[in-house]
Amino acid sequence: METVKFSQMKHGDREDYELLRDRDVEYAGKVGDRLLESLSQLEEGFSGFKVTRLDHSLQTATRAWWDGADADWVVAALLHDVGDLHAPYNHDEYAALVLRPFLREQCVWTVEVHADFQKVYYAEKLGEDPNVRDRYRGNPYFNDCVEFCARWDQASFDPTYDYLPLEFFRPLVRQVFARRANDPAVQQPGVRMPLIDAKAAAARKHH
């Protein structure tokens, strides 16, 4: 394999850094597949629920898919807990950092704060504040995260739910992570897309 000539970065020349740039682009192009591999490792994690964390992720994404959600929402739903593997105490922020260059800002923000929004369902039972999500009131995506949690996330711990397999989502993940990173046309600051698209949902069920 061709390598750079230097052993200290300060000694590299243009040819060296063009080589590295091209290799970086090639490596980054496979990030979607690496994320799916990481997600599959959640099969063994998070004991205590009636489903594995992988089951939960697939259920969440499946609910998004059947609701007619667009690619950004479905991929966000699939990968919203991928941070559990390496960052269990701030998994939401971890996942958001991974997704930010490739998804709409609306979806990334939802992933980044969803753990706080989920507390409305359980925190009081542990003597904690269930309304920590209130700190985000005024954010234009607040209601989107409420809906994300209510309709997809908190509902996806059901061992009887017939969810789609990981391979079903692979083409969609590859499509999203093939986008140009940090493209304003992809990130679309301030744009809100609905979580539910009745027309798309009907077409998916029809097929």
C-alpha cells in the first residue's frame, strides 16, 4: 500500500497530503457500514428490558418507516442509540456527533436531546425530575422530539412487535452517508419535515 514519505507531519509535502486526503475520502465513504456493524453489536447489550438494544433500534426505525418518515428521520431513528456501545452516559450526544455531517439539523437535534425527553416517562418513578425537557422549550424542534419519543422511541421495547431486519435499512444508511459531509443543503438549518407522511406510509404498506 502506498504511504506518505514523512514520519513527522511537519515534513510532509503536497503529494503526501493529497494522498492522505484521497484515502480519508475513501475511508469516510464506508462510515455507514461501520455504523451498522457497531449497531449489530448492541444485540448483546443493555440487559433488563424485554428486548435487546438492537431490537429497540430496529423497532424504532421500523415504526418511523411505516409512518412514512423520510430518510433522515428513519436513519436517525435507527441510529439514535448507537452511542450506547461506547458512551453509555452521553449516548445521545455521541450519536448526534456522528450523524451531524450527514443529516438534517432537525433530526440531529432530536437525537442529541432525546434522552432528556424520554425522562418524562420514567424519571418521577426514580425520584427525579421528569420535566427536564422543559429547558428546551422555545427550540423550533421541541415538538418534533416530543413526537419522536412518544410515537417511536418509548414505544419500541415490545418483544411482540414485528420489526424490519437490519439489512432492510442498509441501503438507506449507505445513501445517507454517501452525502457530501457538512453540506448546508443536507443539514438544512431551520427546516422542519414531518415525522409522519400519510401518503408515503400508504405507498409503503401497499408495496
